[in-house]
Amino acid sequence: MDEKDGAWYVISIAAIKADVHEQTLRHYERLGLISPARKGNSPHSPRLYSDRDIERVTHIRRLMRDLGVNLAGVEAILHMKDRMEHMQQELQQELQRMQDQHLLETRRLKDIIERLQHP
């Protein structure tokens, strides 16, 4: 369970927050559209849904209701969305690495210039 996912809820509360039936949450899990955490290590441990899971369910419902997308379409859309988010994270990490490298190289060059100016 990750803190960045917000609070965690048992299935009854998550269903209320997402405005769906508990069976809908279970169905989405079976389809792989959401992946709730488990309270323990057993597959029979209670499911725990994050705010992020609830947002995802709300997004699924909106795609189906407002745009008429079926579950297969939702799966494709969410897969692309997840992939794009993953690529964005990788890009941010690479950008940070390059910025860090640039900073180190700038410091190194400034040190060389300083030594050359004041031998």
C-alpha cells in the first residue's frame, strides 16, 4: 500500500464512494481494471481500495455512461492511459537525472575555470 494513493477503504465504503455496487468492484478486479490491495497475504484477505482506485472506477463509469464505451474499450483506454503515465514517470526521472548531471558538470567546469584563473 502506497501513501501517494491516499486513504484506504474496505469494499463497502469504496463502493459508496465510487457510487457502484460492491459486485461491480469485484467484477472490475476480475477484469484487471482495478487492483485493490489486500489487508493480509491471503487471497481471501479483505480488499482495500485507495482513493486512486475509486477515481479509476469513477473514470470507468464515466467512459461507459457518457461516451458509451464498452468494457473492452475501457480496458484498452485504461491500458493506454497507464502506459502513458508510466512513460511520463520515466521521462521525468530521465529529465531529473540529466538535470543532476548538468549541475555536476557545471560545478566541475566552474572549479576548473577557478583553478585556471587563480593558480
